[in-house]
Amino acid sequence: MDLLIKSAVVVNSGSPHHMKKRDILIRKGKIEKIAARIEHKGEVFKASNLHVSIGWFDMRANFCDPGNEHREDICTGLQAARKGGFTGVCIVPETSPPLCTKSHIDYVRNRSKGSCVELYPCGTVSANREGKQMAELFDMRSSGAVAFTDGKRPMANAALLSTAMLYARNFNGLIITFPLEPSLSNKGQMHEGDMSTQLGMKGIPALAEELMVARDLKLCAYNEARVHFTGISTEGALSLIREARKNGLNVSCDVYAHNLLLSDNDLKDFDQQKKVLPPLRDESHRKALIKGLKDGTISAICSDHSPYEVERKNVEFEHAAFGIIGLESAFGVLNKALHKALPLETIIEKISSSPREVLGLPVPEITEGASANLTLFDPDAEWVLDKSELRSKSANTPFLGESLRGRALAIYNDGRLDPCQR
């Protein structure tokens, strides 16, 4: 379809049109012309305070399919991603059975065909996420797996992880680890600190994350591998990764949007919807995460979309599941947390180009002749997350009824304009 995007501020630091108001003409899925003013008699998209960037990309979401489709399935997960303004999403293998074979990868990719939101699956590192033997990494890579992770099941078996790093290096495969030392975090419910003491809750110490980061950095150096840490939440872990990057290790990390806005002070009312993993840390760690985004130590911001049915969340805090849905609210949450601390182009980079670069995927461009892969948004829109508007099957989020800042208006990908607010 032909489309004219009218008077949109281009947010793309690699473009000569960066932070300039431009008309963008798209024909047959490609950007034909970018100019201050373009005349067009066909379809026009315009909106107040309209901004445009390359399509947003979420690096960590759980679509629960196969096995737990009552929480989410591929179709509803992609609808939630579209609603949140994402044109691409990387899903984790925390399914039942886990995505640990070629046929599993084929299944989820086939289920996503026809969507204008591109789906990229991760395969497991270990067979069935059991941490005993390595999964079929190369076969899964050949079928389209973009990385390998056991999700939020920490890999206690250092020998197996080391072997996987060495094996994946042969085909430039990426290993994603979730750093949490299980013996230190066992039965922990929230961040270990003053607040956990006041509330009488068993805590998850920052040390549990930092020890695993230190171990995995050693394994990365030993195997000359490529490693990404997901869900970094502590100042100490960031310091270790920052130093490793300075020393030339091929490592990167991401942070989850809610960890940038909330802290353990927000758990005073024992709200089960705010029970997440890694836990909401204290204010000093939250500020350290923002510093890590500023200096480039943190490459990406993720939604950590983790759907759960009401029976798993509306119970006593200590029995509630860890996790919240996040695709539909991610930009509003992270922009609310960061709009005074980071320039808009940096925020957009962390949810568009940088995650694709980490995964080794092509990065779209806003230039004449390029295929159009775009997110249209208003970074200053104030809006309230309403349960009736959710596209996810689950509603486990603490942001229902909360005012958020910044909202996707539409995405354009695969030759189609798809409004986000419908």
C-alpha cells in the first residue's frame, strides 16, 4: 500500500533527518521519498506530536506457546507486541515442552506467519532446560533460533555452560544467561535490604546476581565466547560487565523496563503484581541502572513479558508467581522512568537498533530506498493502562490504572500499516 506519513519528527541518530520534521512517502513497502513537504493524494497518516523511528524490538518475551496457551499464545502475544509498538520480538523457550529442538523452533515460526510483527525464537542451552546435557544448538540455529538460553532457570552446571559457549562460538551463536545463584536466592521473595527486613520477607541478595555474572564472565573469557546477560539489576553486576567490556570481552546486557521505574519501596503494600525476578532493587541500584544506560554498559531495555493466570498472582505474596506482562506498557513505563534522564534518541536506540545488533539481526533504516520498518509514536502522550484494552490473555501487571508517558500510535512493516490503538 502507498502511504504518506505527514509531519513526523524522525528519531534515528544515523539518519541525516534526525530530529527533523519530515514527510515520508512509502510505496510498495519501501521508503520512496523523505522531504520537508510531499504532496500525495492517497492514504495519509498524521497525528499531533507525531514521531517516527525504526521499528521497536523487544528482546525478551514469553508467549507460553506451546503448553500454557491459557496464559498466552503466539497470536495474542504478537497482538500485544503490536499494541505496544513493536515490529519485532524475541521469545524465550520457557514453554512446555521447552523450545529445545529443530521442530520446536519450526513450530513457533510457522505459527507467527502472516503477522506484521516479526517473531524470533530462542532455543534452550540444555535439553528440556534440565541443565544436564546440551540441546541441539546448531540444528535450532539452522531453523531460525537467534540465541540460546535456559530462560530464568539459572545454569548451575558451569561445565555444561562452558561447553555450550565453546560449541556456539563455532557458528557465532549467542548464549544468553540469567545471572542468579540459586543457593543464595533460594525462597527469596524480594530484594534483600532494609525494606525486606521491615516487611519480614526473605530477601534475594545482590550478591546472588553478582556471583553468577563474575563466574560467567570468567567462562566467557576462557572460551572467547559471545555472551549476553539478561535482567541485570544490581550496581555490582553492572560494574563487572562494564570492566569486562573495557577489557575487550564480547559481552552485553539488558535491563527490564519495570526495574527502571519501580524500587523495593513500592512493595510496602505487598502487591503481588510487583513481584518480579530479578526483584525490584533499592533506589541506589535503580539509579545505577540508569547510569548504565547513559554510559552504554546496558545495550537494551526489555519488556520481560511474563503472562500468568489470575490464580498464580492473586494469592499471598510469598506464594505468588514472579512476573508481569509488559509488551503493551513497556514504552510508557520506560519513558516515564527515563524521559528526564536520557535523550529521546538514546531511549529509542535501546528498544530498536541495539537489541537487533546484540542478536546479529539486520537493523532497519529510515532512508530512501529502504524497506519500511517503522514505529509511529507520541513520546509525550499521557495515558492510563486500561484492562479492557489489553490484547494479552493475561492481566498480571501493576500498571493497570496508572498514568504512563509515551505511546505507540501505529507500526508499519511488511508493506502494511497497523494502528496500535485498535
